Amino acid sequence: MQQQPRSTPFLNRRGLLGAAVATGALWCARGARAMTEGEIFPVVETANGRLRGLMSGGIAVFKGVHYGADTSGANRFMPPAPVARWAGVRDATAYGNYAPQMPADRRRAYADLIMYDLQPGGMGEDCLVMNIWTPSASPSGRSRRPVMVHLHGGGYYAGSGNSPQFDGEMLARFGDAVVVTLNHRLGSFGFLDLSGLGDARMAQSGAAGMLDIVAALGWIKENIAAFGGDPSRVLVFGQSGGGLKTSVLMAMPSARGLFHRAGVMSGSGLRVAPQEASRKAAGEFVASLGLGKDPIARLQALPMHTLLAAQVTMENADRAKGEAPRAFSPVLDGTAIARHPFDPDAPALSAEVPMIVGTTLDERAYRRIDFNADEAALLKFAEARVGDDARRLVAMYRDEDPSVSPYVLQARIDTDMTFRRAAQLQAERKAAAGAAPAYAYLWKIPSPAYGGRYGAPHGTDIGPSLHDIRHGLNGPSAESVRLADQLAGAWVAFAATGDPNNARTPQWPAYTAQRRGTLVFEGDSSRTRAEDDPRQAFRTYWAAR
């Protein structure tokens, strides 16, 4: 019997294998066959150099893969620069930086559940990195898999692809697909519009964070085949801020041809910031730092923490109103973003890209705070929105769901006014373009968190979409697994073919203005159904206002 080596395998700081590798084999459990180094640490050749990943449950994982150069110093606010080639094998077993940002206040129960701010890797400006999960790190064309690029939520100000809730291993295994998450610049680092300060280099600074995503998609087009992915079948999708970013990509000339299907979950972006408003915000930001005239060089030289502190000060004005920060977001600059994404219509340059557009029933439950609200509070809430029609409006919502709390009905009213209205317009306009189908879904299944007090809130469909039910808004159960099979199964089919129909769900019709076909997830998985124009009365009510 061959003697087992005395040393145990390890990775040192340089990512080099320890003494056990020198034997030419690594050992599993007692008596198991010897495993080669390549079976545990797969190596992939990219256009920039070789990368070493790590196997996890049969999935090859590559983390912290740079698709762009460090964005600090002279690269700050500039379009992303390419990665320099390297020699040898670079370790890709640990997360890279995530963009500078202010964590959410986890004293709020929802913020703690959603986990946007629980992210490894360390905060820093060298944040143009991606994470890749693949069933087979092989460039063989015969077995290339669809590529599912998931854009993280957190608006344009927070989050990262490093968050545990966006881990792609479960989806890669379930869907036999290559899953990618990525980080990009956020807040003032990604969307500070300095174009009004007379420096031509800053013409696209208000869209730098979106240009990062385009650069990542360009890297994927060039390199994903080495990871077993099919560069001609790339889905870009995401929830909340991920949906907003996907919406904007649809209108970016530089993104054309880099992705072939698009998915928007609770983040339908119809418009981006007008340049007048973005330049005003940039002026306030620069003034708060006391930089005077010709501030660009000084802005690029300031410590990251100084810029972030000034950014948070401006963002807190929105937080004080109970809203997500809006001071810094993509700008209609006429070049990087030449038109509003879906206003007044769907963009022609992505006409051939099919879309899925979805919402949850009670999105705005994440912003409501008075769980003890009574019927009087609900009426007052409605009066602030529709005036004298408040009693009729409340009666409509009560008739739909007599048992739900006033708190959840407040959230539902706000959701129909905002998230759902935008999603319906986006689906309508995409369908009207006629070149590629749009599909719509509505997630009505309440989160079990805190006894169901949130209803079906913003983000409760994230876990199922990634076939990962550990997410705090869902929780492990047989029913959660079945629902994840359905929603993730639809996303996988869509990535593979451009059509979400699959054996796990009922027939899902494309969305049209005449029928408004929608896949409704309600109750247990057996009640998932296709329905024409669900909740029609509420759609028509808010469309008329």
C-alpha cells in the first residue's frame, strides 16, 4: 500500500501549494484514491494569464478575478482600464475588493435579513473583480454552458457580488450553467458627474460604474469559453439595483452584443438622472470638500475615506426621509448613456434581447416601519397619496385581501404606485417593440420571516432565483426547494434558450398589451399559474392617476 504523505496540503500567502503537492497527488479521506492537484485546484488560461481556482462540491470556483485595473488615483472617475497581463499562475480562491460604501443599519430587521452588507473581501478601489462558478473549467465547444451574470442589488450605492446571498454554486450545479457575479464602482466613485468642470477626461464620469459592468461583459465575451461557458448565450439579470443596472445596459451602445437575454427583478429603470441634476449634485459634493477651482487632480489624490465620508453625508439626507440614497446614479451624458433606458419606449439597440420582468407583491414593506399601524393609520396613509379617494382605495385593497395587516396594505399601495407601475410600463414597452418577447412574473408568496409580518417583500425572490433557500427572507423547507426549482428553472431555461418555459412550471406566455400574460407564484408550488392581467383593477387604477 502506498504511504500517505506526512504533510497536509495548504495554500500560503502567494497561493502556492504546500509540501503535499510535491508528491504529485493529494489524499482525500482515509483509504480514498489519490487526487491530483488539478482535480482540486483547476487552472484556467485567460487572455490576461492563468488563474487557479478551487473545487467545491463538484463546482470549480474562481473568486476575485480582475476584469479591470485598480480605480484609485489617476484612474478614479475615469472609464475602466484593462487588466495588465501577468506571468505564472495567479490565485483566484479568495474574494477581491468590494466598492467603497456605507453599510446599512442592521438594527433594522429587514436590513439584517437582506444581508447586502455581509460581504467578504475588504472595501477598496481595486474592486473591478468578478467571481465565477462553473461545472467544468473546460474550453470544449461541444459542452459550453449558458452564462448567467448576476448583478447585485443595493441601488447604485451599496452591495457587492461577494455577498453570501449571491453565491453562485447552488445555481451552477442546479442549472448546469456558468454563474458570474461581479463588483463595480458605486456612489460617488462610480457616478459623480464631473463633466461640468471643464475637464474633457471626465465626460463619462457620471456613468463610470456602468462602464465597469460593460468592461466585465467584454471580459466575459473574451474569456468565458475557457471556463466552459458559451459567450453567445449570456444572460444579465439582477434584483433591485441589479435590475436597474440591467435596464440601463439595454440602452448603452457599448454593451450591445455583449449579452443576449436580460432579467429585471424588482428594479425596472425607465429613466436615468438628467445631467442638470447630476452636475448640481457633483457641485455640492466638491463644495463640501472645500476644493475650490480646478478640483479634479485634488479629488483623485484625496484618501478614499475622505470621499466616502462626503458621499455618506449627502446620502444621509435621503436616508433621513426613509428612502434609498439617490445622490449618485447613472447620468444621461449623451455618450455612455445616450437615451433613457425605457422612456418613452424600449431602446432599439437592444430590440433583439428578450426580457423577463418581475415584482413581488409587497415590495415596499422594506421601507415601512410601523408594524402596529391600524386601519385609521392606513386611511391616513392613503389620503396622503390619493386625497378624497382614499376610502374607496382602501376598500379595494381590503376586498382583495381581508386578512392582511394595515402595515402590509400600506406597502402594497406604495408598491403598486412605484415598483409595479414601472415594471408594467417596462414590459409593455418591450412587448410593443415586437422584435423579442417580454415575460412577466408576480411573486405573491409571503416571507416567513418574523411570522410573515412583511408579506411578500422586496428581495424575497432572490434566494429562489439562485436556487439558494438559505437566504434570510426564505428559509429551508421542502416547499422552498420546490419553489426554487420553479423560479431558478425558469431563469436557467431563459439563459439557455431565451424562453423561460421548462418542465417545472406551467406554460408561461409572452407578455402582450392585449393579454398581459404573467406567471404568478402564489401559495405552494402547485398553485403557480399563468394568468392574464393579474390584479387588473389595481393596474388600471394607478395607470389612470
